[in-house]
Amino acid sequence: MRIAVVGTGAVGGYFGGRLSLAGENVVFLARGEHLRAIRESGLRVDSADGDFVVHPAQATDDAAEVGSVDVVLLAVKGWQVPGAIETMRPLIGEETFIAPLLNGVEAPDQLAAAFGDRRVIGGLCGLFGSLVGPAHIQNTQPRPWITIGELDNKHTERIERLNAVFAAAGLQTKIAPDIRVALWEKLLFVSPVGAVGAVTRAPIGVVRTISESRALLEGVMTEVFHVARAHGVHVADDVVTRTLAFWDAESGEATTSMQRDILDGRPSELETQVGAVVRAAHVIGMRAPHHEFLYASLLPQERHARDEIDFPE
């Protein structure tokens, strides 16, 4: 299978690297020093499930050099999707489809609006990864996973084939019974911890042990649950309980990428995680007071990180 990875950060580098090692024809789209290092010394991944290096690795910053592929794995941040749409256009052939592997619930519809419904599937993944240097990725989660599914939840030949390709690369993979449910449950898992962690400036071990911040965290998760249900997405009855239990068992130092980006002064996924829930609530006449509070509290920092406003640090 010919696969283009758009966004060769932690997610794209890890999963694209595993596919390349398994013999798939993978090309990585990257830029700058990251691209130069991949070309010169390959893509290095230090991972809890085994370190590896992809060398030589196919890599470019020009999608036109690649031409049409079978699958585009989109692994950018949510706020980068509009730019990625333009980057991807030369990769799209008659039978190409796009599998987004990013947080949030809006990307599949953004991609479908740009390329048509039939060219887009739903996707999500689990990985505790970071880009620690040019062409150097670190993952601390044993056995990262991928979930995919057609947006109408039909079992198609292309979904079965892609799932088989992931499995052959040694990845935990499954086809979701309902991909919208999977996307909303992932949002409920990652966004509340990131947003509450950013506004409190504390890791999960602190947030979960202070009664007031824990109550806020549970309230934010519950709000995602109700907004999803109001949109006809039947997230599991026990999803909040299960998610809290997961984070209770996680290392106390754990943070999310959105939280780290905000605290480090970088552009973050605030709009596509917290903002997405606010928009989803408002479009059907609901209020999401916890999300509205978090969004309003973090928005000045977000706009400062994007050089839209300036203020003393």
C-alpha cells in the first residue's frame, strides 16, 4: 500500500515508521531541519514497545513530488488541518482516501467538505509521544493503538484492508462499531485533562487529588458526554467513570499535548478541543458553562502564542 504521512511528528512518525518497517511504501512529509535529519540519518523512534530506526526513509516537503497515493495518514494538530488540506491536494488520486489520526471531532467533516465524503474515513489513536529532536521521536505508551471506521459505519473493503495493514505492522488496531462515538469518547478522554491541567497549571496527579479541581475535571467530562448525546452520538453510559478511573491509575506527572503547548507558550488545540465543544453546544441551543469558562480563561494565552495580541509575560 502506498501511504503518505502528512505531519511527521510523534503520531505520524511512530505509526508511519511502523508501517515502513513492515514493508509498506511510506513517504513522510516534513519540513526544515526535521526533513534534513530524516533524509540524512533516518527516522529514530524510542518507544516503550521497542526502539527502531527507519533508514533510509522516503521524505519530502513537496507533495507534488509524491503524486497520488492509496492512503493519506493525516497526523497534524487540529488547528493545522486547513493548511494540511492544501498540502494534501497533489496526493489525492481517484481512489485515495484520508485517515485523520488527530484529536477532536471536527476534522473528518472539514476534510469531507474539501475532498468529498467518499474520500474521508474517521480515525483516532492512542500514543504518549513527543518530538524530542530532529528526526527523533519518543513514545512512552506500551502498544499504541489505532481505531478507524467509515463515517457511515459501513464495513468496506478499504477499511478492512487498512485495518489489516495496521495489524500486519504489529499495531493494536480495530474497526469501530461507530466511529463518531469513538471520536467523542477520545475527546472526552483527552480534552478535559488538558484544559483543566492548563488552567490549573498542574499535572493530573495534582488535579485528581484536590477535591475542587477533581470536581471541575469530572464536570468538564460530563459536559462532553451531554453535548455528544444531544448530537445523537451515543457515547457509553459509563464513559466518564471509566475515563476518571484511567486517569486515577495513570502516573501523577502525566499531562496532555494541549496542556504542554499552552504552558510552553505554543499554539495549541484549544479551538479544536475546548472550542469544539462550545460550538457543538451552541449550535443546538445548549450551554456548556465549564467549557465556556475554560475557553475564555485560556484564550488570551492562545492568541498571544499566535502573535495575535501582545502583553507582558
